[in-house]
Amino acid sequence: MGTDRHSLSRRTLLGGATAVAAAWAAGGVTAPSAAAAAEGASPLWREYRRTPYTHPQIPYVGRAGQRAGAEHLPRLPVKADVLVYGARNDGSADAAPALNRAIAEVGERGGGTVVVPPGTYRVDDVIRIGHSNVVLRGAGSGRTKLLAARNLTELVGPYGSRYGGDKSSWSWAGGLIWLCPKDRWDSLTEAIRTRAWPFEGWTGNRRDEWTTLTTVAPARRGDRSVTVHDASKLRRGQLVLLRLADDADHTLLEHMAGDVEGAASYVWDDKTKLTSYVPYEWPVRIMAVAGDRVTLERPLPLDLRPAWDPRLTTLVTPLTGSGVEGLTLEAVLTPQAPHLLDKGYNGVTFQCAYDCWADDITVRHADNGFGLVAASACTLRRTRVEGRGSHHPYFCREGSHDNLIEDFTVAQRTVPAPAGTQLHGINVEGLSSHNVWSRGVMEMGTFDTHRGMPFANVRTEITVNNTGRHGGDAGAGPLYGARFTHWNVTVTNERAGLVRIDGVAPCSATVAISTVREFDQIDVPDFAGDLRTRLEAYGSPGGVRPANLYEAQRELRR
């Protein structure tokens, strides 16, 4: 999937979306002209248009991605060439010191692009982007290669799990290219080295490292403006953290599950890993402050109720406006490790990052390909995982929200999977919400929902050879929260698991997927009773309009 296809699909309006967008801009979401233009559109889509921010089964994701889904990624001026800093592009010497020195100096001078000319660069250390507005740009994924012979266990140290056991957290964290604010990366890796296994999220190594900016009045899911008690510490352009705490009756978790009947009778108290993810934390940029009214960059993902103590708080200073482009990161070819014992031959990871991106990146022979760990509003475009096979080709966890992964490929593995290993796929977990996977080809893997009750995520216009399995231990709670949507999915091997979700995911929509059957099935309902799900155009992938749910929502937004 190259640049030409990408440019066409981002500019071509889907189905009748042209007239719909015009009606929306004029203030009429359901104007007659919009309905006429949408002739042939999915009935569920026509219904969705009437309540796009509050639909019971389909989430609003039209602002997912970097700069609310901007079509073009930023082009920052070139400020450094790694060859000038002493890097060798023939693979003969360790280029990591030169790359990291160039990246750090450009960051300290206010930002810009660090170019990596064509060639092969041996890197014996983590490549770190720790300053905002810094781009590491190769000459293209087919021309610039970083060759990594060492793993994160060697470079940082063994990384145990904060939940105990002998698992390696490098199985779901960290990258050999790691985009993370410098102070956050320093504190995180110091905690790992001292074996004080840290929390990885938005507030630092502990959950209580935040300060209240203001409390927030009750509001409804889909609202863009909220009323605050005191706006004196808020300003336009500021990044804040919306924080919602659960109550003793776990009504916040029930709300994330869609307030279905079975959520009220579900046993939440013994799901200790899940409850460790609460309070729910959602980073968002403030767009305007007028008196006590604050307008947010994205609509609210949930209701705000007094019982959940809604407030805007501080967060660690995130990485913003940084990216990595046009290169291949290839790890030395080693056998895949047994399940949950990865050494950390990991690809590109974004952590505490907002409005960042990857474009035209291939990761080869990795334990884990691309990671989003407490990362939001990031775009991964034209990415590819290939080689000997990965544990997680993509992982999205620890409260990651509003990210866009588009034009992605998970290639068939080049060597057989060793015994005792595990394959997941496009993963989401840990109360992560409103993430989008769009226009993908998965030659192996699955739609991995890794417990931790992620909710309101979309997978659309994807072809999958459905061969992976989901993960997540029992203490992490439900596989799905409300408003998961699978829209226009072709399944090449007829396996239902984790793709057809109308029987397992509450308040979900399964639209235009292939005819599938249940075999090797491990996903089962977490909630009893009516799940209030929708199934449409079953057996007809590609047979509905719009073909791509995210792009259609993007055209509908104001």
C-alpha cells in the first residue's frame, strides 16, 4: 500500500459523504439532501449520522490521530545530518551515539529534522527521541536501515511485572526506537534498573503524581464543551488530563461496559489488575476558554457524573510534535522467545506522547513491532511488521486513546513459530479507547483485545488471515467494553474469533464482515443477558457504504 493509494483514499469522499458534509457544515446533520446523497448507504450508517457523538453502538472516532486526524504530517526543517555527527552508513561501526547526539542537540535547540541518509547503520543502543518537535527521517524504508544486535534486557536491564510473577515486561513495553519525554524516560529506566517496577502511564511512575487544575460539572458523552469550577489555571492549547475515579459500586466500569444489564451483576472487585487501571485518564488539548466554559479538542469519551469525581489535572510533560519516518529497523535474527519472556527486540514505541507519528516504517525480526503505551492522538501510517514473527505486531495499552493506525501490514512470518510462543495481532487493552485501525492487511494474527476492558475502538477496511489468539489474565477483567465496531472486514480463513463480536462485545457493531464459523474459539461473553449488539451486512465484506468507517466520520465532522 504505497503513497498513491494513500493519497487517493484520503481525498476521495466515501459514498454520499460529500453532501452529508455540506449539510453538516450548514448546521443540518440530517438534511434531506444528505439522505438523498447517501442512497445505498448502510442503514446503520444512516442511523449513526443522526447521533454521531452519542450512538449506542458506534463510537465517534472522526478526530483520531495526530492533530485530530490531519491529512498531512508536519515537515520540519532539516537541522542535522547524522553523517556529519560521525555515523557510518556501511554497518561497520555503532552509529547509535551519533544518532542520539544529533537527536538530542536538535531537540535542545528547539526542534527540527535529523536526516539519516541511505545505507545501513548498526545501532548498539536505544535510539531515543526525548524532545518535542524532533523528527528522525530516513531516505525511505527501502533505503535506510537501522540494524540492531542488542535487546532491551541487555541495554536497560531485566524488566519484571508490577503484578508479580516471572514475566518480562519487555513483552509489552519499550522500543529500540523509543519516543518518550526525556525526563519520563530517565525516571522510567532508572526504576527498571533498580527493580522498582513502575507504573508506565500519564502521571509518572506512580498513580498519584498529579495536581488538580479544576473540578468539572456533570456532562454527557459527546459534549465538546464542559463547565469547570475554576478556569484560572487553564489556557488555550494546554494539554490536560481528564480524570474519572470509580465508586464503590463500580458504576464507572459499568458505564464503560455500556450500562448493559449484565454489567451490574458482573463481579468487579476481584479483577485487581483491571481496577488498578482506574482512575480513567484521558489526555486532551484545550481549544478555548470562555469564563467557566472550556472547549476540548475531542468530544467527551464518557459521561461525567459527580460520583466519579471528574476533574482536569496535570500530567507529565508529554512528547508532542515528534516523529520517525522513512526507515527500516531490523533486529538481528534470533528465535522468538517463549510467551511472556521476550528479551526486548522491540521496534518503535510511543510513550507519554501526544500528536506524534510514524510514517513509512518497517520493523523486521522483532519481538514486538509498534507500541503505544500511554500514548494518545498519534498516527502510525504506512507501517509494516515482517520477518521471523512477533509476539505483538502492534500493542496499544496503559490508557492509550484516539490513535490512528492506517495503511498497515502484518506480513506472514518467514520461519515457523517455535514451540511455546504466542501470536496476538493488533492489540488494545488497559481501558484504551477511541483508537482506529484502518486499511490494513494481516497475513497472520488477530484482532487482539487483551482484556483490561478497552472500549469504543474501531477496526475498519481490513483483510485478515485470522490465526492469532487474544491474551490477558483473568484479573484484567472483560475483553470488551462498549462500542467496539468492526466495519468491512475480510476474513480469509473463515475463523470467527475476535472478528465477529456481536455475541461477545456489549453495545458493539459488526458490519460487513465475511461469513465466518467458530473454531479454535476462546473469546466468550463476559456479561450475561442482552448485550444490545448490532450485526449488519453479514457475509458481505465491501458490500456497504461507506467502505471505511473512520474516513466517513472524518468527512462528517464539523
